[in-house]
Amino acid sequence: MPELLEVETARQALADLALGRIIAAVEAPDAWYLKRGLTAPVLRAALPGRRFVSARRRGKLLLLDTTPAAGDQPGVPDGPTLALHLGMTGRIIVDGHPAGNALLYASDRAHAAWDRFTVRFVDGGFVGLRDPRRLGAVELDPDEDRLGVDAASLTAGDLHASLPRRRGPIKAVLMDQSHIAGLGNLLADEILWRSAIDPARPASSLTAEERRRLARSVRTTLRVLGRRGGSHTGDLMPERQRDGRCPLDGAALRRDTIGGRTSYWCPRHQR
DNA sequence: GATGACCTGTGA
DNA sequence: TCACAGGTCATC
């Protein structure tokens, strides 16, 4: 479950290790993995000869900008932008080393068949996307604005502007990538638990004070769990099971489907 | 806005 | 053996 924090770890690895190296070849053996009309021949025409010049992230989407053409000096992004999505079980591999910790719900083994996409460099190294479950994706020049504000820079003002107009459960709104980008199921549950807000509450029913509390909780949760090592290090995580109990007050946690996802929450202090 | 499909490894 | 994990998209 790579959420914002895991994708950010991958972004840092790419920024540290993948920039400035000349691309030699692209391997895209799984056509289904290429989205929005992209094909392997298009990639092979677009990338070799260029270098990655910056590694960005918007929500859960990784973005690698490239230099204009072969021979041009690195530093000026003017070529196509390669977008990588990790889906549920994707991991970035740089020169054979996986970026970040092993994922929950995903095998930590390496199968050649799981290498869905690889960019090889002239120097012999490579950047790869390994994904057992095939729920990730590769795009070229994606529409970045289909994603909302990145959760890492969310402000109370953003929530004041949007939540009063939204009817759906607050948890579904937090996970709507076109509204706020980067939060997945685990982070959303942890944030709402820390905010003491019932995940099924209509977003429009939150008071201004609750919106402020929620925005603060998004920042705090990302910072704390980021330091601990990822989305799976939340206080609520060990109790995400049947018969789980609230780490705050000991109440029996509820397990409900909210926003289409399994949600754990405390009916005593989340209101 | 809610639901099911996609995909496949894992563990009960 | 089979429910379940869940990010995203198509469809209702």
C-alpha cells in the first residue's frame, strides 16, 4: 500500500541516484501496464538519449522530468515527463536495490516476471518498477492537474473552501485523489482517529474547528509516520483486525466499509 | 456518490 | 480453499 509516504521515499531514492544518467533503453514487456494509449515503441522513441533531470511527486504519482535531447546539458527540463504509479504493490528499484522498506500486503521477493517496467542507463545501471500485482502504471506527460492539492501541503483554508460543498463521508473525501492527493486507506483511518472524527460523517457536517483540527492532524500524522518509516506505522495499525481495541480508550473498534474501503475506527472518541 | 472489476500473493 | 488486501477506473 504505497501511500504518500512510501512514494516520497521512492522519490528521494530517484532524486539521489537516478538523475543525470543517460538513458540507453526502455523495457516495457507488459503493454497493459502502459496507460492512456502509451506504447513501448513510443517510450523507446521518447526516452533514450535523454537524462532524468528532476524527481517530483504529486500525491502518489512519481514524476521524472527529462532533458531536451541527447548531448544537451543536464539541468534543463524540456523533454517528456515520465510518470510512474506504484499501485498497491509496486516498488522502485534502483541499480538492483529496492527503495524503502518492504511493503505490507506484498511479497518482498524478486521475480523477473514482476519487473513491469525498466529504464536502463548507458552506465549499466537501471531504474525499475517491480509490481507483483500489476496495479501500478506508467504514463508519459500525464495530466498532473487531475490530482488535487498534495496532502503534505494541505492547509485548513483548503478544507474550509471545499468540505462544506461535499456530501460524501469525510473519509471518502480525504481519499479522493482529485481533491486531496496522497492519502490512502491506512493514512486516512489514522488521521481521522487522531482527529477524533467519525469517518462516516458527511464532510459538509464538519465545523470550522473540526476542519482546522483535521488539517493539523494531516500534517502531524504525515510527519510522525514519516519519521517512523511509513503508512503502516500508525498507532491504529496494530489494532486493524477483528476484535481490535482503541489504543486511546480501549473501546472495541468498529470495522465498516466506508468510501468503499475497510475502515477501522473508535465509536467512543471519534464523533 | 456507491459499487464492482481489475490483478494476484498471502494467510487463515 | 478462499476471503482479503486496496489504488484507480468504468459503470451504475
